[in-house]
Amino acid sequence: MEIRLLGPVEVLAGGQAVDIGKPQRRIVLAALAADADRLVTTTTLIRRVWGDHPSADPRASLRAHVSNLRRLFESQAGLGDPARLEGGGGGYVLRIGPQQVDIFQFRRFLREASQPGIAVPEQLALLRKAQSLWRGEPLAGLSGEWAQGIRESWRLQRLEAVLAWARAEIRDGHPAELIGPLSEIVADDPLQERAVAALMHALYAAGDEAQALQLFHTTSDRLADKLGSSPGTDLTKVHIGILKGELERPVSPPTATIAHRQSASASERVPAELPALTAGFVGRVSELARLDALLGKQTPATVVISAVAGAAGIGKTTLAICWAHRIADRFPDGQLYIDLRGFDTEEPLQPADVLAQFLVRLGIHDLPVELPARAARFRTRLAGKRMLVVLDNAANSEQVRPLLPGAGSCCVLVTSRDSLAGLVASQGAQRIDLDVLPHAEACHLLTELIGGRAQSSPQAVAALADQCGCLPLALRIAAERALSRPAMALADLVAELGDEQRRLDLLHADERTAISTVFSWSYRQLDPATARLFRLLGLHPGAAIDTYAAAALAGTNVHDTQQMIDTLRRGFLIQPVPPDHLGLHDLLRAYAVRLATIQETANDITAAATRLLDFYLAAAAEAMDLAMPGTRRQRPRNMVPSAELPAWLDADQAMEWLTTERQTLIDVILYAARHGFPQHATRFGAVMFAYLLWRNDHLADALVVYEAALHSARQLGDRASEAAALLSLGRLYHSRWGRLHDALDLHRQAQAIMRQLGDHHGADLMAGSLGAVHLSLGQTREAAEHLQHAHRAALGKGDRWAQAIQLVNIAMLDRLHGRYSAALIGLRRCVTMFDELGDRTMAGGALMNLAEVLSLQGLHDEALRQAEYAQALRKGTSRIGEGMAATTTAVILGRLGQHEKALRHCEDALAIHEEHGYVLGQAYALDGMGRQYLATGCAEQAVTRHRQALAIFRERSMWIDQTATLNHLGAALPAAGQQAEALQCHREAIDMARTSGDLFQQAKGLHGTAMILDRLGDQQQAQRQLGKAIAICARLGFPDPHQAILR
């Protein structure tokens, strides 16, 4: 576990960033980590987190944040050194080693560097390490007096460190290294004379005497203008030293320029996505210098790293990531990174998909469909920003071109095995052709990795570097092999590799000969079973493979497979993927696939793929039966696993497996659809429909799965599976995206197919989905007919889950038409049925509807209990469901007069839905926020939120939701002085409510109209409208019509 504060606050476990959660939780973590291993009292924490404006119950909020942080630490306990959060003594203590918090590492390096008598090279190494820990502004993005005060204190500490480093670097003859960091400090504080003096000295020592003198004159003018003073002793001394030529400088100074910094907007998402640095990076000095020079030109630049000799494994990504980390703090608006998979066993990523990922990471979820529109949105988002974009493993110029920002203040770094000549010609990209390491650097890398044996055997190291072709990836694999055989002399290992080269004729088909030799060196040491497993692992379509899946591929038991995996890991042929999976580097995957095609028959490969698909299909079905048992009857049966399955103890463990394996399952389903296994693709869609629709927060996954299932079903001519896929797509379009007319069309197609097949019972059940869409469209007569039909079909089949689903929708129809007693009876019955079926997700949904009906009847306390219970049920099962429950709770809290608390619930819901791109959920949360803003006297904010919600509902033809939101907007507009538009909103709502039979919204619209007419002086018409509203309320059974209408 590692906590980083010198930049955006981050937690790393096993080298990977861990999601901390809400921004306020980051402040709590920072407030504890800044005093790690020391008690921080509750009072102090509250002051640090909330300052002089604490929340209504800051201690409760603090306890919640601490509880979430504890869970985070516990969930990552197995990855590296642990961290614990302990309570007691009136506060909390974060138990963590000082080496695990970057600010304490920074201070330790400074202390060691200031020891008397320390040699300059050792001092420089420590000071460079200290500087490398800074990733930008400390505690970036955190607000408040405490955070600002800490920032100022740590900036001063960094200044002292940079000045000490500057003195050491100049003494050692490397002044150019200082110009970037010193320029940033000066840009942040142009009147910091000691920093300016150090930068002048560095510029002079680097050979840019004119720039140093210009900086002195610029600073002198600023001092005179801002402070009315002259340069102090430090500046004057350096100035005179430059003029007299008395300052220290190296004999052959490199040139350098100053890079200026702009600060990022704290209100916007700042991505920090660079992968971790590779251990043991050496050399590439000239390439790094060229990259620095390109950046220093201060012109729009696309920097491309391209390898022309031995492209694979040559270290493009390692160099790119190393340099990106060096310059990351020059791009305070963030760093984006993506592997474009240009040279992979699977298809390269499409530019449209990459842009979708980038836009989501930048906080934009309402994505255009077409590539040009997405590219334009991306360029707009980056306009005026200083952002670093790393595009790793690009296929060609065409893949990269749409991903380029238009802003000249951004830097794009591309790696590719292609020369990207088109990008150089048309976009002015600057190409650096990366070759293998120079022999001396290759030997240095081997010595760094192997250690003592290498230092005592320089000739063997040199020969080993030759055998590896000085290819960085090959060198690392060779070093790992040497370390795994400590008793063997390096000279013997070199001889062994030389013998192997003569036996690789079949693997010398292309330019990757050298690395194939080294791979084969590790591969040939494997026993036959382990070698076979390695070959078959290359066939796995996912990036992360667990032991059970590996066993299925090989057709071996899990125990033996785990032993073989351990052997492969020790040989550096696979790499660990958290939490407990394995993966293959793309070159090793390609090597494994080549071996499989040579040594395995076509039947063997087909059998392995079939075993793997059978395993995932059986495992997914088993997990679904545990996690969502109520939907068991909706899934195909008779799946006999060909391998061992994980032994889940309960529904939570099964759901955790589904969540962990989500991306792998998607990759497997796509593989099945694209590689001749259409039956598996269709069955995956049928098995996982309930998870993808109601428990999975990644909406794009569901679309991918259902489209693959539909394509495969049509390929097979399997009409029943085609109907099932169409039904699932329709449900997705309806419930998740609000594309109601598309959903209606898909449902009708599915139902028509079932009738053609003679499955009238199945067609009748599908009527329920049609009814649900008609209900959202406000077509209540059609909805009632379809829902009742589907309910009778479910009763006839004895399908309790399908019965409960129809009863929920029928109850919603009863609520709409004012039959509240019938709605309550139906919803209570639904909750009981879902509970008995073990379906917490659907039980939570029914409880939300029950709470709304109770609240409409004025039973707010009971409604609140049910809503909070619904929220608890949804917690941990579906973030989207949790957000919807929070919105329902907020509405009821508002009716109880707890508007501030209600607003916080809506804000939480909005954040969840924005995070997951659920636009309909955003609309519900925005509408709820508008109601609370109006109740607290913030009319303009209320109007804005209601308009935003209404736009979403109108675009998606959500008739019922439009009606309610029009009334809410009509209630807010008068307070903002817009009576005429308010009247128009209410009248439109009345017309829509009459069409759908929504009595409550008719009453609300009539009441709102009456209030506006009364204010406009038309008391007679106002009384007429009010009378109609009161009459409807009497029909609805409200004892106090005036109070009921305000709900």
C-alpha cells in the first residue's frame, strides 16, 4: 500500500491506483496521512476537512468516511505493505510505514542528502529521488484552509530541496536538468528571488547566458512594479557573476529552454493515468534529451516514438512512460493514457471507442455517435488545456489522427511499431526512431538486474547482451532466467543460449527472431505439461486469466494448473494481474499463439477453446443462480461444466466473481461470436441478461453482449435465441437508455418471432415488456392490456419472478390512475415475492415504488423507512440502483421538510449517474435537486435543474416523467419572475396528464395554474381551476387537498 500526496491524492496497491471515492474522502485521507502514525483528534480532522463550515453532523460524516477508508485498506491488505486505520483516544491514527507515504520519503531523502561529507554523486541521486516524488501541486484538487496551508508549507520544503539539488547538479555538470523544475517554480511565484537566482545560474551554466540576463531584467522590473524594491543579494550576486564570467559552469554546456506552467481548473476532472515506472530503467539519454528539446520548443508537437529495427520489445513504452513521468507536472490539467492495441492478437482499438473512453474519463458521458463528432467534442474539451496524452502501441497514422487534440498547449506522445509517416507528413509530428540499446547500456541494464554475479563476470554479461540482441525485453527475461538459476555460471547460460539458436528454424519467420530465441530459452526449460499450458494461454481472449480458466483451457485440475502457473511466473513468461489473475505481455502472447499453431492440431485448439467457453458459461450460470436465484427460470439450463468451478459460499461471493470477471466475460463472448462459436455467444446473452440489465453498472457491456448474441443467433438461424436477444436489447433501450420507440420496435420483433415459432406462451410473457414501454410513453390503455396479459401468462407458467415483475408495473399503473390502495397491496406482495426469491435488487426497486406511493398518501415516516431500506438493499449490488434509491429518499425527505439532507442525497445520486453514464438517472436527480432548491429559496438554481431534467425526458419521449417535471418547472418559474412560461408549463402538464390518466399530476397542474392566475389578478378563473384540483384530490382520497397537491 502506498499513499501519494505530492500531487493528486492517490492510493496505490500492488502498483495500481485504487479508487478512493468521493472528493471529501480524499481530504480525510490526506488529513490522516499528513500525520501518519500519530493521533489526529476528531476535532482537528473536522477542522481540516470542513474548516469553519462543517456539515450538519460532521462527526457522523467523518465516521462514514473513516469506515469507507478502512474497507478500502482491508480490501487491499494482501498487496504489499499494509495500512490500518485505528480509532481511539478521541481521534484516529493511520498506521502505515513512512516509506509508504511520499511526503515522508521526500523528507528522508533530503535528510540523507544533507549528511556532512556525503559524496556529490550520492547526494545527487538522493535529491533526484526526492524530486521524482513530486507529481504536480501537492494535494491537487483539495480545497479548504488546511489544504492550502499544507500546500504552502510543502512548497517551501520543495523549494529548499530544489535549490540544494540545483547546487549539486551544477557542481556535477548537468545544469540543463534543472531548467524545467526551476521554471515551474518561477512561473508559480515570479518574485521568489532565490528560485530566480538558481534558474539564472542554471541557464548560464547550460550555455544560455542571454536568457539568464533577460530573466534578471524581467524580474527586476517585476520587483519594481509590484513591490517598489530592487533585486536582493541572491539575485544581484548571480547577475554580477554572469557579467564577470565567474559563475561555475561545465565546459560543454547543453542548451535548454524554459517551460512555463498553467494551472488546471480545480472544478474539472484531472486524470492522472500514467502507468507505473518500470524498475531498472537505464540509458536512452540521447532519446530523452531529444524529447526534452521537442517539448522545450513551446510549439504544438506530436512526439512519436517509432522503432525501425526490431520494433517488438525494443522499449518504446518503457521510454515513453519514463519521459511522461518526468514531464507530467508540466501538464497540470492531467495525463491520459491508453494502449491502442495496434499490434495485438485481437483487433486494434477503434478511434471512436478510444474517444469514448477519453471523454468519459474527462467527465463527459453524453457521447455523440459518430467519430467526427466525438473527435470534435474531445478537441473542445482540451481547448486551452495543458494536457499530456500518451497513445501507446498505435497501429498506424489513421488510428492516431482522430485522437489528436487541437490545442497547441497539449503534448501527444505516440508509440508504434509503424513509422507513422503519414502523421509526420500531415500533422508535423516529430519522429524519434528507437533502436536497440547500445551495447554498453545493455550490459548496464543486465548488471543492474542480475546484481553481484554480473559485476564479477563482465565478459559473460557482454556475451549475454549480444545473444539478446540488446533488446530491452529480451534482456529482462534473460536476467530473470539468470536469477532463477543462481548456481549456474553466467558463461554456461550464455553457451546454452547459443546452442538454442541453432534449433529455432521454425521460429525465424520474421523480424522477431532474436526475441523468439530468448523466449524459447525460457520455454524449452518447461516440462511438457507446463509448456502446453503456456501455448494454450495465448489463445485466451482476455487480458486477465484466473487459475480455474487456465485449468479449463488445458483440461487439467486446478491444483496441477496452479503449480504450472507458478513455474511460468518464475520464468517471466507470464505476469501477475491483480487481484489473483495472470496475463501475458503481447509479444509473449504472440509467441505462445505461434507455438500453438505449430505444435497443436486444429482439433486440439478447437477443443481447448470449447473447454474455456464451456467453463465461463457454466461458471456464469452458477454465479447467476447464487446471486440472482429468482431469475433462474429465465435462463437456459443443462450446462455441464468441463472443468472445476470456483466454490462460492454465498450470493455476495458469486456477485464478486461476476464483477471481477466482467471484462473477461465480455472478451470471451466477443471471441465466441467472432471465432465460430455462435451457440456459446447466444447462451451467454441468455444466462447473463439479469446481471447485465439490473446489477451491472457498465451499460455499454450489455449492448456489446446482446448485439453479439443477436448476430450469432441470426448466423445460426436460431429464431428463439434471436427473439431472446431482441427482448434483452429492448429492455436495455427502455430501462437504461430511455430509447422508448426503439425498445417498442425490438419487443414487437421478438414477440412476432415467438408467435411464428408457435410459442404463444412465450409471446404472451413478452407482452409485459411491451406494456412497460407503453406505460413510460403515457399510453396507459395499451400498457394495461399488455401487462394484464403477461401477468396471466406468468401465473399459468408458475413463474413467480415474472409474476412479480408484472405486478410492479401494474401497481405503477394503479398509482398513476389514483388507485393507491391497490398499488400498495400489489407492491407489498411484490416485495415479499422478490424476498422469497432472494432477489435483493428487484426487491429494492419494488420498495422504492412502495415508498413513493406511501409518501403520496402522506405516510412520510413509513415511506422514509422503506426508501432507506431500498437504498441499503441496493448498496453493494448496483451503484445505479443505489443512485435511484437515493433520489427517491430525497423526494420523501423533502416532503418531511429536510431539504438540505434531501439535496445531499440528490447530489450523491447525480454523481453516481454521471460516473456511470446513466443519463435517465441524472434527469431524476436533477429534477429532485430542483424541488429542494425551490424549497430553500434558490429559484434560479431550481429552474436550471428542472430545465436540464425536462430536456432529457423530452428527448427520450418519457411521457410520465415529462408531465411531472413540467409541473415542477411551472412551480419554480414564478419565483424567478417568469409567470407566463410557468402557466404554459402547467397547462402542458395538464394536457399530458389527461392523456395518460395521471390524476395526481392533473391536480398539481390545475393547482399551479390557479396560483398563477390569482397572482395575475384573474381570481374568477383561478377559483375555477382550484375547484377542479380539489375535486380530483377528493377522488384520490386526500383528506387535505391543499397539502396533498404540494407533494
